[in-house]
Amino acid sequence: MLPTLEELIALRPAAARWTLRGLARGRTGPLGARLSAHRGRGLEFEEVRAYVAGDDLRRIHWRVTARRGRPHTKLFREERERSVWLLVELGAGMYFASRGQLKSALAVRAAALLAWAAVAGGDRVGAVIVDSTARPCCLPPRAREAGALPVLRELVARQPRAPAVPAAGQSDAALRQLAAVVRPGSLVLALSDFAGLDAAAEAHWLALAARNECRLFQISDRLEREGLPDGRYRGGLPGRLETLDGAALRRAWAGAWQARGARLGALARRLRAPLITLDTATPAVQALAHVLKPGARAA
């Protein structure tokens, strides 16, 4: 059964005591050759003033210093609210499950819980949602219910409702959209099966992670991971059904899944971002509980 807006709103109490702080822990060092700028809630530039003894030399404003002939330093103020961006993929390939709930339904429910946890922590919530249409939906971060509710409405409206052939390039379009609007110091939470992960998407992720915290939630189903049992099956899309031999396909199936997992795991290590797996057989509340409870660490 597809999630409804009423169901997603009713998830708020489950996330009321959760925190995203555990998700924001992790790498604070360099990524490649670049240092990670802005962590946690982030700093926002405020003004320039003359340098005084004791100021951090790393914050010297060199252009103003050169123009005025004496050292000047940049002053920052801490942002009161952090921006939490949900990147949710709801393309046709997410309309699949062998048990429990559709991958798309799990992504929608998990995204709603993450949105409510962000609201509970006083953060702003925004989203980039990609479905089977050509253009991703972008909702800028807003505080409290004004941020969460529009995200929930779009999640419900854009979830797939029938099998279809997945469109190419949707992941790349969503990442480009996100990169154009995200501010440094944001927390980016991606919910996807990452089936479309390629070199272009990896490059976008590395650019995002250079100045933001990123966390990857992989949505998967047991049948995807293990392949078909022994036997013959009819499968495919309406009008394009084929006879499948479980035993004959299993080796190639397992190899393809392992290759996808290896690529995604390698990307997570390069991003220094935990990779969190959500299974369609497990309710979203139960799956996220160990990750989001106060003091819990993402694993």
C-alpha cells in the first residue's frame, strides 16, 4: 500500500525524540586535496575588520589587506539553523519489492521520518525529489512545519504507481539540481537504490561532500541481493514478460549486485560518509531507530 500524507504526518511522534546529530558526526578532515569547509551548523560571513593580535591567521581577508595596506580579518557568525537536504529518488525502478513494502514506499516513509527528526532538532528542511518526470522537484529549506509539510506532500504525489522502464540520467539531473542550490555546511541525506550510480554521479557527490556532510541510505530488497530461487518464472514489465530460470541467472545476478555494492561502498569511503542500508522487509521506524536515537552513531 502506498504511503498517504496522513500516514507521513502521523510519523512525527516517532521521530520526536530522535536526532540527526549522530548523522552529522564523522569526517572533519580533508577530502582529497581540499579541506572540508564549514561543519555542523556552519558559519556565515558577517563583516571585515582590522586585524588584532590573537585573530586566526587563516581568516585574514587577503584582498582587503592588499587594498588597504594593513591586515584585515573576516568575522563570521554561527548559523542558528542548519539546512538539511533530502535527496529522494522515486523513479520507476523504485516500484519493486518481493516482501514488506515497495522500495519507493520505504524511501518515502524514511524521508518523512528524517524530515520530522530535522524539525525536532530545530533545523530547516528542504528536498530535491526525482521521479519519472524529466525535471527534479526542488523545495528550498524552511523551518518547522513550513519545511516538512511541502516535502511530505511532494513525496506522496511523486511516488511511482505502476511498473515502468527506468529513465536514464535522472540521478545526474537530481545531483546537478542539488549542487546548484545547497549552501556550504548543509547536511545532505540521500535515499535511493543507487542503481544509476556512474562516474558523473560520483563526481557530483565528491563536489557536494567537499563542503557539506553527506549520508547515503541505500534502499534494497532481498530478492535484489540474492536473486531468484531455483525454478522458472515469468517476469518483466507489462507487455514485455520473459521466462526466467532462477538457477541459470543467479551467478550473473549476484555478480551485478556485488559490483553495484562495491562501487557504492567505494564512493561512501571516498565521501567518508556512513552507508546505511534499509530493507523493504523492515518498517521504516524500526530501520531508522538505531541510527537516529539521541547519542546513536551512524554505522
